[in-house]
Amino acid sequence: MTVLPVGLPADLVCMVTPEGERTSRESAHVSDELGLLREFYRDMTLIRRLDTEAYALQRHGELGLWAPLFGQEAAQIGAGRALADQDWVFPSYREHGIGWCRGIGPEKLLGSFRGTHMSGWDPYEHRYAFGQIIIGAQTLHAVGYALGLQLDGLVGNDDPSRDTAVLTAFGDGATSQGDVAEAMMWASSYQAPVVFFCQNNHYAISVPVQRQSRYPLAHRARGFGFDGIAVDGNDVLAVYDTVRTALDK
């Protein structure tokens, strides 16, 4: 029996139980499962090590700021590895794992938090925009870019290497921001190729998720006219499969 935290629906998508056992849920995206798990485990281990070191550096005054991703490794690696090379990411300030999957090394990730340079990477090279510290602002950027992709004919393109989608990542607190509501409204109205990736850790700064919504956050998508799916964020296979499916759609 799995007891779900408050704010999560009963139809939570999972492919691995908390005990580490495989569920009966199948996926067309997970063929070489053992190979995928080895790669995912390596990614999650390395990004956890980077996060631990960066947190220590910030406490020692070597970094001006560091937003930890502790506990979100599976969610970020699963989503990051689901992206195609041509897809774009518009992150918050915490998506170091997705940045890692886009080829952004530790020296570039740490440099921006140390203040030695403005960003440290070329967004067009990695298809990874600069992280936003303004809560929810990146969702508007993502939708605007997605609308541009539509105008440029890069959505639904017959050439798979040019058919492009956008993923924007944010936390549960951002769902209470007006920027996110506006972004979802525009994306739905214009059928923009955007995946809204919410990482719900049940606390927005000092406000628990129960104070933000009386219903599971994934259900909010229905009010804007698109699918909302709740996934076990500690299940890297489930996150990978769900994000791949959403990007394909």
C-alpha cells in the first residue's frame, strides 16, 4: 500500500515502487530498460554529488547563491533525457539536472552562481535558456518561443530532426503566480508545443501546498484545456516515459 502525500491524486503514474520493484506499467519508450537505468543512475549520482558540493561552497561563501535540487534528481534526469536534441528548455534557477542532460558542465553551472560571468553557456548551443529567479517568468518565455516555432514551421515538421517542442520547469509555488496562469492560457489557446513540468515538493518557500490548492495541482491543467498528469517524481522511468509522451504529443 502506498500512502500519497496531501495534494497528489490517486492515479499517480509510477513504474517503480518505493521499494524498488517494477510495476506492471509498460512503455513503448523504455526498451533497453537495464541500459536506461544504468545511465539514469549515473546521471542522478553525479548531479547529487554536484549539488552537495555546490551547497557546501555556498555555505563557505564561495558561491553567492545555490538553489539545491536535493530530492529532485529523478524528476530532472528523467525529463532531461526525454528531450530531443532540437527541443528547448526554459528553466527556473533549480534545474541543474536538466542542464546537465543538455551538456552544460559543472564549471558552467557553478560560474553563474559564483558571479564570474553572466551565464556561462550559449543558450542556442545547448537549447537551454538562462535560469529565471523571478518565479514563473520562464513559462511566459517558453510559450513565446513556442509560438515562434509555429510561425517558423518547426512544429509538426516532416523532418523529425526539425520537429521541435519546448519544456518549461517550475515548482508548485509558481502555479499560484499570475505569469504561469497567463502562460497556460496562451499555450492552450494557440495549441503551442509546450510541456509544463511542475516539480511539486509540497512547499513554496513558507507556504504548504495545502494552502495553495484544495485539489491536486495536476488537475489545474483541465481548466486551461489540456492534460494534467501526476507522476511519481522519485520514479525516473515514469518521469522519462511521461515527458517523452507529452513531447511527442
